[in-house]
Amino acid sequence: MAQTIIDTANHIAGYAAKAARVKVIAAYPITPQTTIVEKIAEFVENGEMDSEYIRVESEHSAMVACIGAAAAGVRTFTATSAHGLALMHEALHWASGSRLPIVMAVVNRAMGAPWSIWPDFSDSLSQRDTGWIQFYCADNQEVFDTIIQAYKLCEDERVYLPAMICLEGFILSHTYMPVKIPDQNEIDDFLPPYKAGWILDVNRPFSHSNLVSPEWYMEFRYMIQEAMENAKRLIQQIDKEYGKRFGFEYGGLVEKYKCEDADLILLTMGTMGSEAKIAVNNLRKEGLKVGSARIRVYRPFPVEEMRRLAEQAKMFATIDRHISFGMEGFLATEVKASLAGEKEPPLVAGFIAGLGGRDVTSETIVKIAKKSLKWMKIGKVEKETEWVDLRD
Amino acid sequence: MSSIHKTRKEMPLTPLSYPTVGSMGKTGSWRTFRPEIDYSKCTRCTICWIYCPDAAITRQEDDSPEIDYEYCKGCGICANECPVKAITMHREEE
């Protein structure tokens, strides 16, 4: 029977791994992720989960253990944050290159130095080019739903890629919210057991992902690119199907809010998308035509959706909880790249906000919107990258 | 691999390599030093057979080792590991 529970996003991620009937969990603790693998350890210990729980000596080993388990044909899960994710970097390429549909929760935390335990997206966005699908969640319910959806997506034969489910540390990870957990039979019906694209077999031994000569390597890369394109289409289908069955839908790749007639569209990721909706409502009370588009899937990037939004809007404001040093926020770059070549593209203003866990409230976003509207009126972005609330 | 697949559509998701004899050709030609077994000293302990990284030593029915010179690259690991010094390395031209 479906039930509503009140718990933190980290515990909810644990409930999702249980609901997905994950068979192998490889775990190494790191703040603010730790309570995910603690919750799962509890489930395995008390018999609620019939899984192997492998305690490893590092995040690199955690990912490699998941690769081994997935290659043996079972559903796998792990979770990490910040420096743990950075340590996994090499193994992330092995997971995607071997086409293993591992699902991992990444509880976003700013990178050191200097040390921080608070959220921004610099950890997961640094893994942009590893061939992992990247989802960003706005609330605890979405964390649960996206983990279930991700297994369905990643295990599809047209995809066979791993995925990160990103959620901001503390803002979500340690915050209690009510979450509806569907009936287990209905989840089982939605998410059938994992069928591997290839599987290790002791009776017919082979090694995988071996040395490939220059005449074949490019083709393997191209197949990953094709899988990403397939994922773009499937994410939307799976989101719709999930919505029909369980009542929660997130707009597929981009969650759009009051964009239909908007002059200005606020582009965000993660929890900033929730604040942006409040900001939109407040701005609309003043008669300002503002909409919000939360990029839910960063890889594959929703290029076509950006172009569709650009048909209506005169101005885009990207709010990045991230900085690519020496350039700008990644979201700003990707949005501009998506629009290049369009006939009359909207102006794009880039804002850097919320690094290292600084709050990005609806008030902050209203300020960003008003500055953007000013630039829209004069037809010129006066400052290409604006750091919000920076101390002078 | 190029001998198996002609187009991208026939390719697997990731390269899968099954064990095969001599996919790189007769690697014995790479050898500079040649291991030779003195069977009067050999105790049939099979350590050389276990350590050979190229599986170029086969184990006979009485456990005596036999070196396959078509594939032995002459790395010398067997000679190094042999506890009774029954294997010695000799320069090929000698």
C-alpha cells in the first residue's frame, strides 16, 4: 500500500534504493551523504532489503565495486559528495564506457579548498563529461521519484548508461518533508528486474572494455552520444508514465512554470527552481511577465527545449550555483551554446549565486529578475557575469 | 576485432575479449633470453607453471613443466621463481 512518510531527502534516497530492489550497495561515508548509506545499512541489517552491502576503503573502490557488481548483472547503488565524487572520477569513465547502468545519489557539496560542507554544484558539474546522465532535484519527493525513474531509464537497452541523482546538501539532504512512497507491487510493475546489456559468465570467461585500436575507439564514443540522445527522448516518456501511475511529473528535462507568455525566463537548477517559482508569483503580482524553467536534466542537455523557450522570451537569466573559473557558470555557457545560430535569440545574463551554501531565496531571485528586466528594456546585458550579493 | 565486425551496428556496447591462442601472433619471436629446464633438478612443484604470465608453460600428466617456445617471450619469471634453480636463461644466439 502507498504510504506518506515524513523524512529527510537522504533517508528518502535510501527508501528509493529499497523500492528499486537494489542488489548491491557499495558504500563509503562522506558528509552530507552519509545518512543515505546509513539508512540502507539499516534496511539490509533488519532484513527489509535482500542485498549485498559492501563496505569499501574509498569512493574509488565504491564505484569499482559497483562496476563489478553491475557487470555480473545486478542492480547497484552508491552515494557520495564533493571530494568523494572527485576521487571516483576515473572510475566514473569506466562505468559509462562499460555501459553499466549504475545509479548514484550525489549530495551536492562545495569543493575545497577552503573546506566547505555546504552545497553548490561544483562537485557534480566537474563530472560533466564522464558520460553520466545527470538529474538535479528540487524536493524530497523528486529525489525518490527520480531514483526509480533513473533505473528505468538507465537499464533501457537504448541507453545503458549510469546516472547521478543530484540533491543539494542540507537544503534537501537533512531537511524533513512529506513524501509519498507508492505501493511496492506498483513499483515492481513499473520497474521490472534488471536485464544487462552484457554479463560476466564464469563458464565463458572474458575481459571487458579492453584496449581498442584507433580504428574502433571513435565508434564506441559515438554509441554513448547516441545513447544520450535516446535518453533525452526516454526521460520525457518515463516521466509522463511515472506521472500517470504515481501522480508526480516533473516536465521531463525542464520543469517550466508560467513560461507561456513570459518576457523573462529564469533558468535554474535544483532547489533554486522552487525559490524561482515563488519569485515568479511575486513578480507577476507587480505585472511583470516572468517565468521559471528549472533544468532538471543537465546531461543530456535540453538544447531543443532552450530553443523552444527562446521563441517566446526576450530575455534569459541563468542562475548558476557553480563557477567555471576563467569563464562563467556552466549553465550560462550551455544555454548560450544552445541558442547560437537562432535567428533572434533572447539576451542571456549570467548570475553566480549560492556558492558554498549561501542561501538563494525568492528575494534574491526577485533582485536578479529586476536587474535582468532592466537590461532587457535597454536591450543590452551590462555585465555578462554578475556575482549576486558579493561583499564589496 | 576488425576481423569480426564490419559496421558500427554489429559492435557490442563495450569491447568483450574472449581468451584465444596467440591473438598477437607467435610472440616467441620477441624473446632475447630462452628459459631451459633441467629436468634432473626439477621437483615438479609447478611453481613455474603458476607464475608464467603468458600461460606458455603447460603442465604434463606427471606435473612436469613444458615450455611452449612459440609463445614464451623469455621474461625469466619462471627462472626467478624456481626454488631449486632448475630453470636457467640463455641468450638466444648462444
